[in-house]
Amino acid sequence: MNLIYCILIIILNLALINANQLSINPSELFINGTIEKENCNELKISYESSGNIIGESKWSFTNSREIKDYTIDSQYLGLIEKYPKKIYFKDRDTKTVDICFDGEKPGSYNGILVYKTESGLAGIGIWIHLKLENKIKNKIFILYLTPTLYLFIILILLRINKTSKNL
């Protein structure tokens, strides 16, 4: 019976030691951008061992801090993800990676990005707050601006015409 307790204590200690070796900065990503455009932020990942870490994201309809609420795949929400799914580290290495998202519909999206070691003994996650807005098209803006500009020009011409008649 003592042997079983010793083995459990060793396994728990190994898991805690490995968990301290993996870190991500920042702890939350706030990405604001437009639809149909790649919107990115940088992420620094440090790992004190050698090996691969595997990344995966999940999404939720609510802004919850409960991991169990994040069960939705990005494709269901119309989001396109671009980030390294597998990263190789050599002893005590830090890597900077781009985490990018694109979407079809404007809105606010809440996600979590988790990186785990291949062995599964260590993992770390970050919250993702993605806000996508519609693109502003310059042509539409000019169409709204043009009638106002014409009215302004006409008023100036009328004022100049009236002033020249008074001279």
C-alpha cells in the first residue's frame, strides 16, 4: 500500500514540475479587427524542456471563465484560425508566434487557446477576446460625402456671386 502512495506522489510531483516549465505571455489576447482580413497578435511561449507542444482552440457563446463552456469549433462560428498547431522547443527556449483570426461575420467572440506538451503532463491556456467589425469601403464613404460637398460648394458660389453683384 505504501508503494502505491509513493508512486502517486512521484507522478503528482512530476506533473507539477512540468507545469512550471511551460509559460505564455500575455495571459489574454484582445484582438480588434475587421471581417475578411487577417487580425493578429504576438504570443511568447517559453518551454524549459525539449519537445513539441500542441495548440488547440475552442470557443464559447458566453464570456465565461469556465473551461467546460468552451466546446465550439472555430469553423462553426465562421472563424479562420492561423497559428502554429505544433511548435518544437529545444531546452529552455522562448518563441514568438503570431496568433491570427479572420471571420465572415462581425461580432464579439470568446475563445481559449491551449498549448499542451505531447506527453500531456503539462499545459497552459490563454483567453481570447476577438472583436470583428465590418470593413469601411472608401467608395461608400465618398458617396455619402459628395452631396454635402456639392451643397457646400453651391453655397460658397452663391455667396461669391452675391458679393460680386454688390461691388
